[in-house]
Amino acid sequence: MSGPINNALSGLLAAQRGLNATSNNIANVATEGYSRQRIQQVAGPVQGTGALQFGTGTVVVGVERIYDQLLANQLTTARSSEGRAEVSNQFALRLESLLGSTEAGISSALQAFFDQVNVVANDPTSIVNREQLIGEAAALTQRFAQLSEQLNSLDNELNQRLTAGAAAVNEDLRAIAELNFEISSGGLNPSNTLLDQRQLLIDRVARQLDVQRIEQRDGTVNLTTSNGQPLVLGVNAFEVGVQRDEFDPLRLQLTVSDGTTTSVISRQVSGGELGGVLSFRSDMLDAARRDLGRIALGVAASFNEQNALGLDLNGNLGTDLFSTAAPEVLPSTDNAGSAAVAASFADVSAVEARDYRLRFDGASWALTDAGTGANIPLSGTGSGADPFVAAGLELVVSGSAAAGDVYTLRPATGAAVGLGVALDDPRLIAAAGPVETADSVFNVGNATVSPATVSDIANPDLLTPVRIRFDEPPTTYQFTEPDGTPLTGSLPYTSGADISFNGWTVQVSGEPLGGDVFTVGTAGANSGGNANALALAAQFTAGFFESGRTSTQDLSARLTTTVGSFAARSNADFEVQAAIRGQLELDVESVTGVNLDEEAANILRYQEAYLAASRAISVANELFLSIINVFR
Amino acid sequence: MRISTKSIQMQWLTTITQQQSRVARLQQQVGTGQRINSAIDDPVGAAQITRFEQALARLDTYARNADAAERRLNLQEIALGEVDDVLNRVRELVVQAGGAAAVAPGSRDAIADEVSELLTGLVDTANSQDGEGRFLFAGNRVETEPFPTLGSVPVYAGDQGVRFQRIGDDRLIQESNSGDEVFQLIRNGNGVFSVSADAGNTGSMNQTTATVIDLSAWVPGDYTIEFTAPNRYDIVNSSGVPLRVDASYSPGALIAFNGALISFEGEPAAGDEFQINASRNQSVFATVQRLVNTLRLDISDPAQRAQFQSQLNSGLQDIDQSLANINGVRSDLGARLNVIDRQRSVNEEVAFQIETSLSGVQDLDFAQAISELELRLTSLEAAQRSFAETRRNSLFNFI
């Protein structure tokens, strides 16, 4: 009777194991990373010979983890892409809310400032108007500073994300290495749970940074960055960390270390949340900061240059309303030499929203674009008397540099926060044109003099009053002092021709008579003229950058647009990446996920098998007892 | 395809989240009435909106400038209208006093007093200020009283600067005229030359009219008509060079030379002289003040009467010159006010077009948005219902 009993018993046990696997599946229906399992059941070996061969029941040979590694790898990659897109999008939206709208960004503050310039042009001698203009200038610099501050705090947040991300990755890398150890020591039958756990951890790492996975024969898995920098080798985990940027101490870079050497991997990381942080920082945040700085430089330079061409209420030529910060020069911490590089602006209108690297190769200095690496020709020798000139900058190099020393130049980055108001006296805004002309009321001829244009603002005698007096016969004229002392000999007169002196140019038209006098001189203090105020107000829309093709208003609109379209693009990218990840997750789930209906059916199946096996045992038992009873 | 239990939940969750975010966006659009609430909604449209808003802000500025310029031009127009009235009144009074014989000395004094009063008013008007206390006719020295009355005739303290305002992309409008231009740079006489009787004349002759009949023949300069006898005269220029020697003259005859034509009345005495001077600038105030002085002249003998009449006649010409100048400026002001009006309607037209384009880009199609919102809400509800159905539908319910 042992045959049937043993057979039934093996079926009973198999059903029990089947129920075990099924209930485990049911219990883990919500477990993250769990792959469903099923028993691998085969028929028992045959006993007997010839025609009388009987099976010996059933054997459960293993518990199978149902899994598709190729699909899982695709999902891992998709998680990296989604992580990058999500973080990038998250920060792009923040940036968009800072700079992307006309109200919140810089545009409205610029508009308010130039509106007030216009108000000064409407009533140039009003001290209140001028005070308000200085107030608007201060408000504008504050807006620049605030935005700059907010961009800095974004940068800080990115640093924190890098630090926290690196810490999380480290923990996971160590756990993966440990799992590698346990899995490899499990021999040929690694635990399904450990495999699930390791996959889950790899996915978590991939969510932070893009990794490549290399399967080893012993069941371990090696992880590297996408360009091959190892992160986990067998049972050893490398240390991912952060360190200060070579140039900018306020900025962190991602590193990996094997305990002895540490290398920066920021450039190699292109996926995952950390990749998103890094790409947002270099593609968008830095660019936005440079653009904002360039607007600040443009406003300051165009306004200051025009203000210098006018006359303030004290009767002097205007001075700077805005002060700006010098271009930033950041030496590399790896520099071996002791050279110092001083940068200043040679021509703000030629400044571009770019960063540069100045490199010494042991013999000469070379300037490259930090973004593209393109070489930028330097003129000059770099000395104080003959500085290097390139990209609107002047560079003076002093001290001795070692070969390989590098400096980063950031002309625009710090300009937004560096913008200040240099005037506090409202009378010093130069609203009036510097030189005025007048026909003498005693003139008898019918000639008239045009308004003056300034051809040389630097002429020291520009504001000195001068008379143009016609000789008898009035075919010639002389420049004289107001008291009539001649300054020049007689010059031939042509009606309407340019008459230039002391840096100004006028035209006298018509028929003067001998003795007729025209005066040219400064408008003097308290002039209500607004010729320069009109020119100041026009600076907002006047071409300044890019050979006079781009105004500061254009730049501010461009910044809004750039930030907005980046946000829109990153938003669309995130949606696509999330959809791809979602689809792959469904695909993976369709292989590995638990379906409760299926498990319910399995329960019924195993239950029936169990009941039937039990019944077989009880029948065998009854038969055995009936035989016993015969002999009793 | 095999679907895991978790997938069903995940898919449901994804669907619901998507629907909800779409609904939220539609609700924001309906709430603000704007299709584009941030650049993410439509980056190209958002860039257009930025440009449109900048253009509208610029037009706003032009509108404010136009208002300011218009205010000032109107104030000048009012002031110059008053000057016109005053000068016409002066002219009337002078004409009235011109019937010299008929007007008694006492009433001439009264007329002189009135003209003198009018002069004071004229200076006050020339010193008009705008609402902010800036002088209208001081050129760019808007804080300096342009015509301080230190002596009897004010001396201009302003300059010849003029101010412009920007009222369009390529349109500047002149919003001021200097006091020099309005009140001072006025040629006396007939604008080419003036005639005056020498103070030492003893005859009863005075000039009546002085006109230019041929401007091309006129040689700018100063000339003297000297009567060597009641019927003989010479004309010499300022260098003493004679143009005409011992010409004959009969009372009532016209004297013409160098394109100038001068008529006289009365009889000259030997030694009488008349000066013909190229026109000089003479301010409105000087013109009126000279008339006051003339009106106060003693005219008891014929020579004095002749002098009085000569001065009166040239004074009338001066007044006419002043009136012509003032009215010339006034018509300029009017033309500029018209330019402002035209520019304003151009600006408004442009602004309207920009606003139309702006609303085309920015505004929401409510009908479409609301019907889409309803559709989304319905499908959201359907998704929720279907999940509940799916959940109820489990094999475990049957075992």
C-alpha cells in the first residue's frame, strides 16, 4: 500500500508547496520590486519494468522567479531618463515663475524705470521727478539683486540635491555590493528575493544617475556610469560624493572615489535626477544668470554713456547713474603659478552672454569659449599698458603663471547683483543737451543758427561760450569770445555748411549781415532742456548689443522667451519620459506582476489537488484497514 | 496580454492624474479667461504676448507724452490768444489817437495810460507759467522769469532752447517756443526796413506808408533822405555814399529807391531828414512802450505833430509785425496740436490692432474650453467608476 500512499503524499506536498508559492504571491501583491514566483513541478521517477512501470508521484524541483531581464534593463534606463526630465522640469518651472513672466521678471522693472526717464523728459527741472527716477533706478537694481539672489538660492538647492543624491546613491551602491556578495555565495540557486531586492536598488540608483549594468558569471552585477567609470565592481562599492568646483567655490560637482583617487564625474552624468540637476544648472540656470547680468550691463552702460552726453542741473556734463561690477575672474584651485588676472570692460556692447577660459600653456595665453571650446583671438600683450582685448574685455596678467594654469572669466554672471546706483543727487541726472545756440536779437541779416550737435564730448572747451561773428562783407566769419576777442582768423562762410569748434557742430543758414552774431555755449545750470532726457528714454529700445542690433528691451524679452520655451520643452520631455517609463513598467509588470485572479485560480487548483491527494491517502488507508480486518 | 493587479491600479492612477491635471489647467484657463497662463501653455504665443505688451507699454508712454505736450501747447495758445487781443486793443487805441488833431491832449494821456497798463498785462502774459510753475516762454530756462521788468522795457532772461516730446516711434513734437522767438525776434517797420523822422526836423512832413515794391532790388542797409530844400532831396547810405543827389520833390509825391516805396504828407523844411533803416529786431514790449512814449509827446506845433504822426505810423507797422509774428506762432501751435491729435489716433489705431492680436493669441475660446472641461470631467468620472467596478470584480468574491 505504500505506492499509492507515497504518490498521494507527494501530490499533497506539491499542492502544499503550490499553495505556499501562491499565498506568497498574494501576500506580496503590493510589494515593490517583487517578482511573482511559481513552483516548478515535475513527475516523479518511474518504478518497475516492462509494461508495469508506475510513476512515483510528483516532485517540486524549484521555485521559479518569473522575470525578463531585458525588459527590466529597458525600464532601468527609462527611470534614468524620467528622473532627469522630472528634475529638469521641476526646476525649469521654478525658473519660469521667476523670470518667465513680464510682471515678475525684469521687464516690468525696466519698463517702470524708463517710464520715469520719460517723466523727467516731460518736466526736466522737477526735482521730484528726478528723485523718483533715482528711486526707480534703485528699485531696478533691487529687482536685479532679488532675481539674482533667487537664482543663487536655486543654485544652492541644486547643491543640496547633489549632496543628498550622492548620499542616497552611496547607500544603495553599498547595499548592491552586499547583495552581490550574498547572491554569489548562494551558489547556483540565488535567492529570488535577493535578486528582486538588487534589481530594486539598481532601479533606485538609476533614478538618481544613469548607470550601465554588466552581469558577471558568479551572479554579481557590476555598475558603471554611462561612460564606464565603475560604481560597483563585484562586492566592492565606490564612493560617490561632492566636492567644490575647481573655479567656483560656491558650486558643487559630483565625484566618485575608489578610496584613493577621486575624480569629477559631473560631465559624464547625463541621466537620472542628478543628471537633471547638472544639466539644468549648466544649460539653463547659468545661461539665465548670464542673460540677466548682460541686461544689467546693457542698461547701465547705455544709460551711463548717454548721461555723459548731457548736462545736469548744475551745468556740468553728466556722470554715471549706475555702477557695475567688474567681470569675475576665477582661478582654478589646481593652478600652480602665482599669476593674477585682472579683467575690466573695454566695450560693454561687445560683451556676450558667455563664459571663457584663459589658459597658459607655458609660453603664451589663450582664450577659449567655456561652452563651446572655440578659440577666441586675443589682441595685445596682457600688460597693463597693452592689455589683452577680446569679447569686450580687457585682461591684464601679472605675476608668473605655470603651464596649465586656467582662469574662468565670467563677464556677465555677477553683473545683476553687482548693479548699483552711483548717484544720490537728483540734480546730477543729465536731462539737457550740453550745448545751446542762439541768434542775437541785434542781428540785422536773416541768417539763423541750427541747434548744436556734439561731435567730441571730451573736448575740454565744449561748454565754453563762443560767438560766431560775421565780418563786413559777410562772406567770412570769426570765432570770438563773448567779449568779442577773436579766437580765430576769418573763415569763409557757406550757408548751411557745418561749422565746428570746441567739439560741437552747428550750421548757419541764410544771409547774415556784417556784425551779425550767433552764440554757441552751454545751456548752463538749471536748464529745462530735455534733449538728452529724450535720448536717455530711447536707450531702452535703442540697439546696443550685437553691433547695435539688440536693445536691452529685446534682451529682456528674449530672456522671458528662452526661459518659457525651456520650461515648455522640459515639460513636454517629462511627459514623454514618464509615459515611456509607465509603458515599460506595465510591460515588466505583465511578466512579473501578481494577478490576484490568477492566484485565486491557483488556490482553487492546489486546493483541489490537495483534497484529491488526501482522498487518495484515505482510500489507501481504508483498503489497508479492510485487509487488517480480514485477519482479525 | 497578462495584466497584473498592480498594473490595473497603476493605469487607473495614471489616467486619473492626467485627467485631473488637464481639468485643473482648463479650470485655470476658464478662471482667468486666458488661453496662455504661462509660457508652458504655448511658448511661441507667450513670446508674442511679451512683444505685444512691450509695444502697448510704449504706446502708453507716447500717450502720456502727447497729453503733456498738448497741455503745454494749449497753455501757450491761451497766452498768445490773450497777447493777440491786447495787441489788437493797442492798435485800436493807436488808430484812435491818430486822428491827432481831433484828440485832445488829455484824452491822449488817457490812451497812453491805458496802453501802458496793457503793456504791463502783456509782460505778465509773457511770464506765464504752466501747472508745475515752469515759465512757458523762457526757452529752456524754465525756472527763470523770462521778462523781468527791471527798467521800463523787459530784457529777455531765457534762452532760445526748445523742447520736444516723443509722441510716436518716429515722431517728436516741439512743445515750446522761446520767448525770444515769440516776443523778441520781430523785425520792425515793414519787416525789411523802417522809416523814422529825424528828431530835429522843423517841417510839417511826416511819412505815412513804407512798403517794399521790389525785394530783389532792396540792398540791406541804412539810408538817409536829406531835404536840401523843401522841393529838393538827396539819398545817402550809411557810408555817406549818395544814391540820389538833388532830386526834385513835390508835396504828396512818393519817394522810391532800391525797391522801397515811401509816401509822405506835409511839407518838409530844408535840413529835414528821414532815416530809412534795414529792419531790426524789436520786441513786442519795446514796440508798445515806444507807442506809449509817442502818445505822451507834446504836439503843439506842426513839426512836433509831424514827428508824432511819423512815430505813430511806424509804430502801427511795428504792431502789425508783432501781430503777424504772434499769429504765426499761434498757427504753428495749432498745427502741432493737430499733429498730436493725428498721432494720437494713429497710436490708438495701432494699440487697437495690437490688442486685437494680443487677444487673438491670449484669449480663451470659452465655448470650446467649457465643452472640453465638461468632457474631461465626464471622462474623469467614468474612469473613477470603472475602477470601482474592476475592483468589485474579483475571483476571490466567488470562493
